[in-house]
Amino acid sequence: MNVVVVESPAKAKTINKYLGPGYKVLASFGHVRDLPAKDGSVLPDQDFEMFWEVDTASQKRMKDIADAVKSSDGLFLATDPDREGEAISWHVLDLLKKKKVIGDKPVKRVVFNAITKKAVLDAMANPRDIDTPLVDAYLARRALDYLVGFNLSPVLWRKLPGARSAGRVQSVALRLVCDRETEIERFVAEEYWNISALLKTPRGDEFEAKLVSHQGKRMQRNSVTNGDQAAGIKALLEGAAFAVDSVEAKPVKRNPGPPFTTSTLQQAASSKLGFSASRTMQVAQKLYEGIDIGGETVGLITYMRTDGVQMAPEAIEAARSAVLDQFGPRYVPEKARIYSTKAKNAQEAHEAIRPTDFNRSPDKVRRFLDADQLRLYDLIWKRGIASQMASAEIERTTVEILADNKGDKAGLRAVGSVIRFDGFIAAYTDQREEGEPAEDGDDEDGRLPEINAREALAKNKINSSQHFTEPPPRYSEASLIKKMEELGIGRPSTYAATLKTLSDREYVIMDKRKLIPHSKGRLVTAFLENFFTKYVEYDFTADLEEKLDKISAGELNWKDVLRAFWQDFFAQIEDTKELRVTNVLDALNEALAPLVFPKREDGSDPRICQVCGTGNLSLKLGKYGAFVGCSNYPECNFTRQLTSDGGAEAEAGGNEPRALGKDPVTEEEITLRSGRFGPYVQRGDGKEAKRSSLPKGWAPADIDFEKALSLLSLPRDVGVHPETGKMISAGLGRYGPFVLHDGTYANLEGIEDVLSIGLNRAVTVLAEKKANPGGRGRTAAVALKELGEHPDGGAMTVREGRFGPYVNWGKVNATLPKGKDPQSVTVEEALVLIAERAAKDSGGKSKAKKAPAKSAKAKSEDGAAAKPKKTVAKPKAAATKKAPAKTATKAKTTKKSAT
């Protein structure tokens, strides 16, 4: 019996059926170990020694694999056919060797690009050894991402409060988004005029021609820059005689594009289907791993993480055969099409993304797929088959027209195109992103009437319209991925995770499928551009990617690359120790002037405080991030928040209160104000004044007296509970809108519910909360997960509390890091959290035995460390070995993983 290790359990089940009883297929569930998200996981001063950690779940899986290997005849490592897959195989083998279960058993690496019986059996018949250069490239990439993330992020935390992380690829992608926003802000619209003539042939057919020359001078789109110039040309055309100078009909061929790569699939799925990059990869993963079709699980597409554009020879023949069957012989080109990529640093190690069987058309598998799976498969199948179809044949007609008004002349042109043979267009056509320039002829595909050279044309109407140039469009996920690939930044397989990281960090927000940099994202980018310029340069990042590719090709030594990088990077990190916050703020004020100091309608200096009239406005750094404040503080307490969409909130007269009316009961003035933490309403003055922040979704401009009064009336009594006789109230708290009864809180959907909820609905919501105490709210804490016994005795559990989930051991309660799934907490993580909490509670004298220094598995695509909510002092441990003079990172050990 042979053991086969794959990555996913779904794949294991399918492959086990293909291989039969002589094999046992087990899943590693992805990576089995990773670098702990703490100081010292990579040690540059010890020749970049790396310390790996196996989490609890992986320990169990590796035990199952090791037990199976003990009694096996051999081991086949069949993880995915890419760098990460090679790394997983290397990790699994290394752990099995340490467990001493391999012995002299044969170990082979097999790769298959598709999960079909033929692909799997062919791979098993042609095994190889683990690709050492590919593993070296993985190690170099992992070390680089760790060193950047866990050294640069702490600098941000110290010098730029509110910033969460930086990363090798993440920060450069963010810079692209921020640079585009800066372009938009600095864009100055220019006026231009379009001039055209609606003309009629001698046969009575109308068509439109556009101005292309005036008095012998070529006219571009922006050549006519004002109304007077446009009026002069229009007057010339109004009185001119029109004649056809020439007619040229030219055949044009349009060739199909190659099959999808990872990035082009993400772009097309965004443009045509509205999928995010991560959604595209989720659906593609399922199509690759296999769909149950008539009782048999079959992989429908080849591996979806690739930058190769070529298909295997047998797939090309299958595609040509399918074209013949479904479209006819004219649609099959004489020769098979061969593609090569234009993307920078493309590896092309694997096939393009294609159907595993071109005869399995979307209609044939429709009933086996859900809606998203069908839509994506349809896209992949059509693009794949179109890549081997004949060119589209288009006849493009260009008509040159001369306008003559008593010797004053102008030239006009009419262009039309007609598809004479649709070719590949019968299967697939690309769709442009909004704001993307059209390809030649794409916007002029109308048919022209019969027009003959030298014939006179009648004038029906002269059109003159004013326009203004527009700024470049914001990036969408698709266009950002396209730009990153063009620049050679990152790898296609990492793009979805990089974009998700930017969103999770709240560095960018998505609005109508466009990426808008959040103010904190722009602050981070400006900081890095000023103080770590080299490491967010596009060329530097692309060159580093190229070196990583050379490592995977065996052309460079991975540690040489790390040494060269670390020497300069460490020196830059050390230099920031002398960097003062005032230097940072001065640099950010200049770099982000349009964001921090938006122009005022009255034309006054946007850097002068409008409240006191003498103070200078500047960025200030607070506990919750950056805000704008006055230099005359505390005499002048003007502050202004930067808005979440990347801009600055309108000053609305600074933070001067806006009167809304008087409270009908107390006669106190109700005002709308702007504070350091955002807009709020207030009743009365002084420290005892009642205040209420505006709830999410309520804009200051929309607040009137009634809305303000309703907010200030909270919490309000809803009614007496019919069972207990105690009052139910509704209010707005730290965790959002709620109803409260007898110490139990239950969340409501929105502020409208707080203001309108009645007794019956409130009783129902409270009953639902009681039935589901694990939901968000403030009932008595319940155990969400049992973790087992603590080494010092006593049960450890994960519980849901008033301030979120936490780990409990006796009287010690340790809050989980923000975003941590309570069900994913491991025993090792719990022990660390308990030890830290106990140490803090006792002022450094731990109540609990210190847990092993392990932390959650880091899963960030580029190793960017996320800032923990709090840094907790660990109990001092006896030194067992003198630390090296320079450690791998100056970051403090944190509770939170790299993601």
C-alpha cells in the first residue's frame, strides 16, 4: 500500500477512487506549518535560520499521515503544481523525516494540472523528486515577507498611530491605489469641443462625419479648446459645400486572445460577472477540485493558479475538434494557435486555465452546477475554445470628406466597420472595464451607407458640443490586478489575498466596484514613500520578484538574495529610531495637502484655522489615528476628522455648533457639533450636557431637529415585559443598537429599529437571544469551545462575553485578538493568552505557568504584521542563551498573527 498526500479532502476522495485499493490518499489541508507570528522566527544573524510552527490541527493530520506511512510501501507527495504546493510537500516530508517514519521507503513527487483520471494516472506513472530550487524560492519569499512585515509594521505603530501593517507586496499595491487618487485630486479639467456634420448622400442616406482638419492643420480630440474657436469652425461648415474626397474599404482581421491565466480570469470575471477576485478563486477552486456529475466526481477545469497562456498539445487538438463539431469547418484555423505571454516576469510553468474536456459544454453540465459555478465555467469554456478559432474578418471603411467655404477648408472623416465573418466572436468577446480606452475601431463599428468618391454630399446639420477632459478612473479590482501584472508586482496567485488584506486593514474601501483609498491607507503610503521610498518603488518590487523567479530556476542562491536585501533594509529600519513624529507630520502635511487641507469655497488659506483665525492647521496623531488640529491648542480646540472614504470632512464652519432647536421639556439648546471622534448632537452646555454620536449611515448634513431629539431621548422605554413585569428599553451603545431587559442585551439591526421597535417585537428579539446565547450581546457568558485541561489544572474554554469572545481559565479571562474566530483557537494559543493576561493582572508576577512561545499560524500573503489591539507585557523568563547582537526583527511579540 502506498500513501498519497494531497492538499484538500475533496481532492483526496476523488483521487482515491482513481487509484484504487492499493493507495491511501490523505489530505494535508494546505500548509502544515508556518513561521510563528512573533519576534525571532527568521534570524538574519544566524544565516536566516527559520523556525517553523505546527498548529494543533496540523499536528493531528501529520500524525495520521505518519501512522499511515509507517505501514506503507512508499510515499507520493501530490500537492498542487506550483511553488506553494512544492513547499507543502517539502514541509510534509521534513516533518515525516523528523518523526523517523520514512526510513528507506521511496518518496516521489507527482504533479497533475487537472483532476481527471487520465491526468492523475499519467502523473503517478511519471514521478520526480521535490524541486529544490522551487522550495528555495518559497523560503526566500516567505522570509522576505516576514522580515518586511514584522519589521516595518512596528515602525508604523510607533510613528503613525492608527496604521495597522505594511507588507512587501501589500504596500506597493496600496501605493498604486493612492497614486491614482492623487492623480485625480490634482487633475485640472480642460475644455474641448467636438464638431461633427450630419450629411446625406445623393441616395438620401444619412451618416455622421467628424472634424479631423481645419485650414490644413490636423485636429486632435482636444484641439478645439474654446467656444469662440468652435463657433468659427461651425460657421465655416454651415456655409461650406461637401464632397467625398476618398473612400477606402480595408479588410481587417481580429485574432482571439489566449486562454485564461489567473489574472485575466479575475479581470474577466470582474468585468462580465461582477465577481471579486477572491470570489473568482473560490468558485474556480471548486471547479478544479471536482463536481459530482452523474455519480462521478470530475475536475472541470485545469489548475487555476497559473500565468501560462499555452494549452497542452492534446488540449489544443481537443479544442479544435470541438470547434469543428459545434461551429463548423470554417471556424477552424488552418494551423493551431500558439501563444506566449506579454506579462512581466511570467513563469509560464503551467498550462493556461481551460476545461478538462472541451466536449463537456456548459449546457451539458448546467444541471450539476450552481449559478456562480456555471457562469464561471461558461466563461472559461468559451474563452478556451475561442482561443483556437478562426480570426474575425471585418471590413473597415474610411471616408474622407472635404468641406470648402470660399477657400476656407476643413476635413471630416466617417468610419464604419462591418463584420464579414464573426470567427471567434461567435464564442467569446472581451468586455472593457469602465474607463478603459477602446481598442482601435471598437467604438466605430457602425455600418456606413453606400458612399462613392467624388460625389457631392448635402448638409443636414452641424453639431458643436462642449466637453471637459476627465481624470483617470479609479482602479477596480480587475484593473488593479492588470496593472500589478504589467509591472511585475507580486504573483497572480497572490493578488486576491493582497486585495483582501487591503480591505481587511481598512486601507481601501469598495464603492461601486471602484477602489477608494481610506485616509489611513493614504497616510501609510505617504509615510512609506517619504521614509522607505525604495521599498514601495514599483521597479524595486518587480526586480525582487524577478530574483525570486531566478531562484526557482536555479540561477540564484536564495540566501544571497536575502543577505543583499536585509543589509539595506535593516539600516533603513535603524535610521527610523531617530525619526521624530514632528518630522513625520511635516512630511505628511506636504505629501497629502489636497487630503488634509482641501480648498475652501471662499478662497482663503486652507491651512489657517477658521475658528481662531491665527493658528496653523496640521495633522495630529492620536490613539485612534490621524486628525487635523490647530497649532493654538489648547486655547483653540478645533479638530477635524479625515473621512473614511479618503477625503476630509467638510468643515461646516469648523467645529462651531449648529443650532437645531430647543428641547421642548428642558428648554436647552440642541446643537450639531464636530468632535475629535466625529460628529455628534448635544443638548445644553457644560460637562453634564447630554451627547449622542451620530449612528452609522447618518450624515451630518441630514440631521434635523427631530432626528437629534430622537437620538438624545435614548435609551427609551419600550414597555413592560409580560412575563417578568420589568421594563424593556431600547438604546444605542458601543456595539450598536440594542434592546435591554433585566440585564440581558439583544442586538437590533439598525438605529431605525431602536426608534420604532414595539413591545411584541422586543419580546421576540429577547426570546431569540435567550435561545441563541452565542450571538452578539451581553447575556451571561457561555462556553463556545472546550479546550481541555490547563497544565496547572482546571478547564480552559472559549467564551462569548460582553466585549467579545475570550479564553477563560479559572478567574483569568483573556480577550481574543480582533477578528480571531473563537472556534479556531488552539490550546497553544490559549496558553499564551492566559499567561499574558495573568502576568498583566499580577503586575508581572504570573498566576499561570508560562505557555510555550507559540502563536497563531500566519497566513498573510506577504507577511504583513497586523497591529494588536493592545501590547501585553509577558512574564520574564530566565535567559537560556545570549541573544544575537542584531535580531531578525525589532517588532515586539504580539498576541495577534500576521493576518
